[in-house]
Amino acid sequence: MSKRIKLVTERDVIKSVAERWKDQYQFDDGRWASAGVTPGNEVYAILRSLDLETTTAAKINSLLGNDSWTTRECLSCLMSVKTCISFNGRHICIPCVRKGAVAAGIIDPNGGAE
């Protein structure tokens, strides 16, 4: 697992949706769990058929039934966000990063660096 700090955008999350789906629903022996009434492998095939460079979060949300596959949950405020900072698999939204930087004295509350 990388300890690299990086910006994660909605597009990054969309581009990884098919492989994350596979990780969630395919067993180590290659069999698939069902995802509601649709077999997991069928959903995976649909996700793989999408152009993940251009498809929208709304289209994926409609297909999967919720937005948990196209957003990240902020570790601090617990809100679902489209853009966040990721560190070692943990996600923090930009407003919470800013609040932390203000609290640490890295930036002043008015937005400038100290």
C-alpha cells in the first residue's frame, strides 16, 4: 500500500470503479457473488464496457443504485465527496485539509500562508 499523498478526483474514482467492483464481488477462486438480483460478473462486464474516461458519475450511480462507488467518504467529516486528498488509503476532503492546516498554523484563517 502506497503512503504517497495524492489528490483524488471524481474521474480517478470513476476510472477505478470496474476493478474495485471486481475486487468486491469476485471470489479468489474466480466465482462471482451476486449484486442484488444481477450476477456480479454481469455488472462487471457492463462497467468494463463503459468509456471510463467520459462516462458520468450519474450513469454509474444509476447502474449500481447509489453513489458510494463514485465518491469517497472523508475520514474527518464523514461526508461523501467528489475530490479529496488520499494518504495510505484514507481520504480527507479539501475543506477538512484546510481546517487542519489552519489548526496547525500552516495557513492563516483568511487563506494565506503564515
